[in-house]
Amino acid sequence: KKHLFLILLLLVSLSVSAKKYKFNINHSCQVEIVRVAQQGMKYLKAWGVAGNADKAMDQAMQDAVAACLFTGVEGNQIAGKIPPITSGRDAYEAHKAFFDQFFTKGEFLNYVKNVNSGYPTGENNIATKGGRKVGIYVVVMYDNLRQLLEKEGIVKSLNSYF
């Protein structure tokens, strides 16, 4: 019984120490397409603002995923517009519990990768009144994100339209 108690205590302490992320659907994201990435992925630059550079980098990665899910990303002369995977705010409201957990528990990190070779510097790491504004290059696993939402019943699979 003593071992079971210790295991339960350990599990409780692990879940308490799990990192939490803030998520707000109304937060404005600054995300731009950089270039065409390999099939199923999107190569983006995202800006995050937070109290320190590490939190700003987390915010930028969250914003890149949120943009792919809800708003899409404007195209440029290098690459075309990225359409949002969902119907935007309507999909968020209809599946709020799923998306809030997805973002606040850090599950979004399974679908985005920071591809900077080091810590952002210069114009990509700016002091602000509240901390830092950091710009990072990320790759979003767009097709994998879509597959997750299909599996969860949030979006229809593309081949269901034929």
C-alpha cells in the first residue's frame, strides 16, 4: 500500500508541474509564409510577444498553429495563401473544449517545430514594454494537423467530398 501511495503522489506532482499555455482565440497573430515547404508542411515566420523570449517563442509557435487552424495565412510572391483547416471561429466555438485543451496543455507542440539554428537576435528579438517580441521560423505539420481534426470529427476528410 505504501508503494501505491508513493506512485499516486508522484503522478499528482507530475501533472501539477506540467507546463500550461495560455490560449485566446481573440489574440491577433502575426504569421507569414516564408517559402514552400515539403509536402504536407508549411514553412512560416511567426511573431510572439510575452514576458520573456522563451515564452514569446512558445507564443509564436502557438500562433502559427492557430493561424493554420482558424484564419489561414496570406500568400506572397513566393508561396500561395494557406487556407484555414477549419471554418474558423465557428469551429472553435463548436469544439471549444477540444481546442482549449489542445492549446493550453501544449498538444499543439506536436504539430510545430522551431527551425531556428539558435536564439533569435537583432530584429527578431525586440524589447517591448511588457517583455520581448520574438520572431522565429517554424514548420507546421499541416497535413498531420488536418488528420487529427478529421479523426476527432471536427473537419470532414478531403476525400469525403467525392
